[in-house]
Amino acid sequence: MASCEVELAHDQFLSASASCQVLAKEHEYSIEVDTSELRRTRERLDQRRIFAPGPGLAIIPVLWGEKFAPGKQVWEEVPFMKIVSTQAYEIDASVDEPVSAVLKSGAVAWVRIDSFPGEIIPGKISFIGKSPRQQIFRRRSEFKKFPVTVSIGVSSLPIRVGLKATVTVEPQQAGGVFLPRDLLMGDEASPTVRLKGPFGVSVRSVKVAPFDADFVRWLDPPASEGTVLY
């Protein structure tokens, strides 16, 4: 019996030893794979240049709702810091509905920053919102407020995020024949007007371009004068 138990224990020892050797080989293989991946990653990092896209002001970095701090882990292609340009800014404003209807994207604007009352900065309208902006803690007014964005270049002025400004927009000017929008019939794709002629009233297709909230510009009038009917 003792001899059989010794042989069984010896076999168990050999089996456990072989299992340990296999497990050690697996760990060695995993270490080699991880070492190779680490080497390739370091090579990529050595070839990478990390730089800001331009001069700007660094904002407190936030990652998933928490302030970013040294020692926290980041992943590839995950942004964790924002830089606000100090040479070009966008001003957010809210204007009444009738005003937003007559504004045009690209229109010239003049901006006065409260901190620099003597400076007039040229800019242009880059965005006009189509849906009203909710006004918090304000009484309901007759007109809704619509968002408008104005782009400006501040050159060397020490402008910072959060400063208040006043925006003045040059009124649009154009020549030609203008029609009240109420005179147009049909849909926006193919509008028509009713013309009074020597043989009665006729309906004519017209080409128009938007001008403001009340008028459109008539691009192809048939004559220099005439009568348009409601």
C-alpha cells in the first residue's frame, strides 16, 4: 500500500509540475506579446508631435463630467482639453423675431466690446437660428428671441470669454423691383403674381429672391412699369 501511495504522489507531482510549466509558458508568451505592443506604442509616441492648433486660451479640461487632472487615464482620439482662440471669436446674441427675419448670413457687423469702448471691431453674421431660444427668468414678450452668431477677429486685443458686447449690423441695400410677399401666389418653389394688362388679368410665373420679412426682389419683371393685383 505504501509503495502504491508513493507512486501515486509521484505521478501527481509530475502532473502538477507539467501544469506549472505550461502555465509559465503561457505567461511568458503573454509577456512577450505585451512587450511587443508596448514597444510599438512607444515608437508611435516617439514619432508623434503634440501641439496646439493655434494660439488660444486653455479652458479647464473636463472629461465625462469630472475635471481632468494629472495621473488620470486617457484614450486615443478622446478629447480631454479645449482651447479657445484668442484671435477669432464668436459672439452669441438673441434678437427679436422681426429682426432675425431680416438678417442675412454674411452681413457686415460692427462690434463694440464693453471693456474696450473706444474700439470698433469688424465682423460678420455667421449663423441665424431658425428656432427661438428659451428666455429663462424673463417675462413673455410680444416677440420671440432667436439666436444669432457674429464672428469677429480681435487681432491683439486681450479679449476673454464672457465679455459683453454690442453688435451693430449694416442695413441691406439693393436696387430693382420689389414685391410685397402678400402679392405672391402659389408655393415657394414656383410663385406667381396677377398682372393687369390691356386684355384683362393674367397670371405670370416670377423669379424672386428674399430681401426681408415683408418684401422680395423681383428678378425678371416683364416691363419697367405695370400693375400687380392682389
